[in-house]
Amino acid sequence: MSLLADLYDAHLTIGGHAIAWREIVGNGFGLASAIGGMRRKVWAWPVGIVGNVLLFTVFVGTALGGQGAPLFGQAARQVFFIAVSVYGWYRWRSTRSAPDAPAVVPRWATHRERAAYLVAGLVGVVFCAWLFTQVGAGWPAPDWYYVADAWIFVGSILATFAMARGWVDFWLVWIAVDLVGVPELIYFKYYPSAALYAVYAGFVVWGFVVWLRAARDEAPRVDRQETEAVA
């Protein structure tokens, strides 16, 4: 039990600020998962789940006797990440045509699909902001905290679901999440996570270009193959 406690409490001290190894390693798994997602590899999902578990323990913060303010929206989204990642893992394994082939062929969401997730996102943010306000942060949180955390929570789930579906849109949703997530994490002194989110911002632009090209180059070939098969 002492060993587990020591591992849980292990941290680096940089500039007088304690940084849990769980935060560093969890974000490392998150970055590896993002790279796997860009390459459309099935292993991206289980790797991401490991990172989600580690980051959950980080963001509940003082609620579990840790360091820093507990960001419950950030923590709760790790739980939903795991659930959506199980779905994505199953879907990508099912759609992969060969062991070494990309798991999905990227495409843009249809107008109906996009309208559905935008409406769901708006409703989700309004509801979660209200819910987080009712629950409270357990400390004197500024009003914007609840709205920001609600968007990070809902937007992250939307992006993960869109990735599982193979929609190019998911990269754009991630950019919108990072634009809110980075300032919030810096404000609450989760510096490793903030740094990784900043790296994500550049990486997401790269991933968007990669998937955009794949959608352009691979989708017509898939359509032709399906047409020939029907014929």
C-alpha cells in the first residue's frame, strides 16, 4: 500500500511548483494516442484509455488529497473519454479492412450529422454549465470556470465521438476545445497539461491536413470499389 501511495504522490518540483508524474505520464499517453489517431491505428484507443485513467486522478486534485484545484469537468470528461474510446476501439476494429490497413477512411460529416452534433453540443454545454454550477467546485470558482469546463467537457466528447466515426470535423472541434483548455489550465497552474494542449494545437492542424488529404484521395477510390461491387 505504501508503494502505491508513493507512486501516486511522486512528483517533480520545477520553479517551486510540484508536478505529479501522473500528469506527465498521462499526457504522454494522450499524445501517443493522438499520433495513433492521426495515423488511423486501432492501438490509439487503448493507449488513450491509459492516459485518461491517469489524468482522472490528476484533475480531481484536492478531492483525493492531491495538489491544486479540483477541475471536476476535466476529471469527468476522462470517464466519458474511456466510454467513448471503448466504442471507438470496437468501431475501428470492425471497420479495418486488413491488419495493416488504416482503420477508417476519413470523410466530412454530412449536413444532417453536423447539425445534430452542433445542436447536441450547444444543449450539452448549457446543461453542463448549469449542472457544474449546482454541484459547485468546492472552492471559490469564477463564473467563467463553469462555462469553460462545460465546453471542454462536451467538446471533448464530441471530438472523440467524431473521431470514432471517422469524421474530419473532429480535428476542428479539438481546436475549439484547445482554445479554451490551454488558458484554463494555465490559470489553474496545470502547466504540463497546458503545455501539451499547446502542442496539440499545432499537432491538430497537422492532423487536420493529413485527414483532409486522406478524405480527398481515399474516399473516391472506396466509392468506385463499392460501385463496382454492386455492378
